[in-house]
Amino acid sequence: MGFSPRGSARRPTELASREDGEMSNPRRSRFIKYLAISAVLLVFTAACSQGDRSTFNPAGPVAEAQLMLFNVLIWIMAITFVLVEGVLIYAAIRFRARPGQGRPVQTHGNMKLEIAWTVIPTILIMILGVWSVVVLWQIDQPPASADYVLEVTATGHQWWFEFDYADAGGGKAITTANELRVPVDTPVRVLLESDDVIHSFWIPRLAGKVDMIPTHTNRLWFQADSNKIETLPATFLGQCAEFCGLSHALMKFEVTVMEQDDYDAWVESYGQPQILSPKAQQGQNVFNANCASCHTSTGADAAALVDGRVAGFLAGGNIAPGPNLTDLATRRKFAAGILDLNEENLRAWLKNPNDFKPGNWMSKKAPFYQGGKNTLSDDDISAVIEYLISLK
Ligand SMILES: [Cu+2]
């Protein structure tokens, strides 16, 4: 009970070193070290707020509402934290034990204080809680006043995104991968599904993060506002936000926001038969023989086809659902947003996808990879690349 004699005996020397105002050398160097670490961390957080992936730069109503929620919560919590810690530190310094001081006056309880620090936080948390839920409800569905909502099903796969438009416009169904194209100023409802493990759908500047769960459909919506975008088409980066296996960090996608006319033109041109050069025709044969079990390259991927692949995959066959490649050549990137689309990168990818995506199912399952090496001839690889870059 009370102060131990050992404690009071030690106190004067400790206080003396604290009161002489100067920091001792080891303490000063430790202080400088912490300062340096904080400075480095600050640089990292500064990097977080830049570029196409910043939640602090919303480009539409949903991301804006989410940012507002974040800002209000963080500021109220920061102010509360500073106040409470301030009073605590003030009390600890102001009323600290001094040498020669006897036992302080003993008190117990203070009804007014107890009530104040129970009631104030309760009210605060209730306001913040109720308001958060109201905002979450508000951004759950596109505004009822919207006269058109584009609907897309996004399916998570290890480690890429499939996008299915049941009606992309004019009744046309489209299946594509890793690049979601949407018209500007149009609400887009995204139905979220997964064919393997849990993923999470996140476009930092537009909306997120909502989990993609096998056998259960979640949803979110977003809209890209023209008055927050400098030039069209604009690209917004997306990212899987739930750890989903080895290459989770390489599971990205892009949202391309287009003028309505450009979007309509894409829908119109999607899956139109292309005129193939002789080399590309050879490539098409290579493709049909080696790639078509997992990839589609002509028109829509019927849901049944994908389901069949998923079933084959789950049964352990030489099959894994792969991205629909119908419009591959019109994309900026491939392999889920990690490689720029050009011949050189396509060749490197086909040689060994594992160099870019550890554990990917293409090199694990495709029979033409033996011991991590592509056994197709260089000529066949060149031909299939010729074919791939004709897929518009
Ligand atoms: Cu994922």
C-alpha cells in the first residue's frame, strides 16, 4: 500500500537527472533516432496520398461519401485523443511527486467527473455510429432518381478479375477481364462474386472495399463524375484488398472511364470477327490447341462455359478459368494490371508467367509448361502472339 521505501529512495536521483533540463547522450541519440524513423514514415504516408490510387482524391459520389465519413471520424477521434492524453500528461507532470513531499491527500471518486466521462463518450459514439450507418445506407444503392444504371458482375479469381456485362448496351453481353470500362457520369452497380477464395473489390478513387465471397453475391456501386476528371478516357486503379494467396499483391485491375460515345463504340466493336494475317491464323490454331481450354478469344464467355472451367479446376484437371481475351489488344495492361500490353511483355509472360506472378494457375496447370518452361516452339509462340495482338 502507498509508496514503497525503495521507490521513494530512488526518486530523488531520477528527478535530478530529469530536472537539469539537458538530455543525456544516449537519450538524445535515441530521440534523434525516433525522429528520423518518424520522418521516414511520414514520407511513406505522403506517398499514400498521391496518384491514381488515393482515397483522398475521390472522383465520384460514393468515394466522396466514404472520404467524408473518414474525415469526420478521424478528426473527432483525433481531437478527443489529444484532449484526453493532454489532460493525462498535464496531470502526470503537474501533480508528480516531489522530493521530500509526504503522502498526498487521499480521495476516492468524483460523481460529477464520472458522469461526465461516461455520458459524453456515449453521446459522441451514438452520434457517430448512427450517422455512419445512415451514410452507409445512402451509398448502398444508386440514387433512385437515376434513369439508367449499368450493371456488371465482377468475379474474383486467383489472381485476376472477370467482368461480365449481361447488357453492356443495346442488349449486348460482354465478358472481359482486368479492365472495367464504364461511361462517365453513369451509375454502375457491381455485383461481386468469387470463384475460389475471398477477395475484396476496391477502386480507391471511386468506391470500395467490399468482399467478394464464394457462393454469395455482394454489391456496391460507383460513378465517375466528369467534373472531377481532367481528360477522358481516364484510368482508375483497382486492387484486391483481401489477402487471397501468393500473388494477392499482383491482383489489380483498371477502370477506364469513357465518353458515352467511345464506350458505345467499344461495345459495338467488341467480339467483331477480325481479319487475320496468315501468321495470326497459325497462332489461332496454336491457341485452339493449347489455350482454349482455359481462355476464350471470340465473343462472350457464356456463364456455363466459365462454370464448366471452374468445375474442371476444382476437380483438379489441367484446367483453370483464365481471362477472356476477346478484346485483349485494346487493353493497356495484362496479367491483372501488372504488365504493359506489348509483344515483348506477352512473349516474356508466355515463356514463364511465374517470373511475374508466383504461383499463377496458368503455369501450374497448362500442360505445355514442363518444369517451369514453355515447351511450345518459338515459332508457335510468335504466331500466338501475332494472334493475341489481333484480338480487338
Ligand atoms: Cu484477391
